[in-house]
Amino acid sequence: AQSVTQLGSHVSVSEGALVLLRCNYSSSVPPYLFWYVQYPNQGLQLLLKYTTGATLVKGINGFEAEFKKSETSFHLTKPSAHMSDAAEYFCAVTYSGSARQLTFGSGTQLTVLP
Amino acid sequence: DGGITQSPKYLFRKEGQNVTLSCEQNLNHDAMYWYRQDPGQGLRLIYYSQIVNDFQKGDIAEGYSVSREKKESFPLTVTSAQKNPTAFYLCASSIGLYVSNQPQHFGDGTRLSIL
């Protein structure tokens, strides 16, 4: 069975500071990993994904994430937070050929302070 | 532009009433999904469908029903058997059920409340 743990349901950073949102996964086979962002009363928008290949993945809006197999982690980072980054972020995992598709973490609400 | 349209955006249900949430996609995707979102619990899978006239129960299917008569449409009915229906409901689609390396695309959701 696969699962995702997002450490910290709420994270606050100052504008211009580093954003670090943590995601650890559990999967018995090589995972595919996704980060989504959700703005209030909207659906989820894909930020980035890791399937195979380069372990450092760049996404939209200046975000990136690094797949670390030894640590079973896929943390999301952004060097400099912007007010518009305030939203909820979800990490999700699946694997090749999965009929169940995505398993989501419980989400991290990011607040950006002026 | 291609995308997923959910309607209505807000919906109110009376006791003992069934309500249907609409989901339409024009992405030509084969697979479609319904999720329920509650605060602090992430997204939980209700039903999913690989092709027309085929669908499978997810983790929390009790009190819900779906149909898939057309590729583009995957409506969700919240029945009176669902005792705690207040939540945000999200519809999603993807290229194919087993094409796991491709992302799901989401609609903007329907917020259901009890009157």
C-alpha cells in the first residue's frame, strides 16, 4: 500500500524567505510523485511531477522538488516566497500501472507574511 | 480551452433528498474521478471510471452513486443514505486509468451543504 505524509499542516514564511514544504511517501515499488496547489474554493493545479529521470524537478511559479529515494522524500521548495504563493499544497503518490491512481497527503496550508 | 466543468458551484441539500453534481470534461480523457475534500483530511476517492459504462468504488463510496453514459460526463449523486454530505467535491480526469505518470486535471469543485 502507498501513503503520503506531509509534515506540518500549517507553514508560515515571510515574503522573500525560503519556502520548504515536506512530503514523505511510502511505496513498495518505485513511486510517481506529484505536487498540487489549491487556492480557496478552487480545484487542484499541478505544480510539478516526478516519474523517472532527473531527481530534481522544476515546476511552475518557481517551485522545485527533489526526489530522494534514500529518505523517501519529495520536499517542495521555492527560494523566495511571494504573497501570491499563499495556498494549500498537496503531495500525492502513485506508481506505474496503478489502477488506484493518486493517494494524497492531508495538505499543508502556506501563509506568506508581509 | 480544454478543461473540466463542475456545476453548480454551491449546492444545498435538504434532509432525505438526493442531489446530483455535474462534471463534464472536453479533454478527451478516458478516466474520470470523484473526490471528497474535508478540512485537514486531504482528498478521498469516492468513485472512479476507466471507460463508458464502467466505474469502480473508491475508499468512501457508501451513500454515493455515479454513472458514465458518455465519455465526457461523470455525474455524482449524493443520496439520502450519506449522513454527512457537507464537503467540497472535486471531479478530475486523466488520460487513462493505468497511465500513472500523467497527472490528473481537476475541476473547480462543488461545495455541498445541508439545509
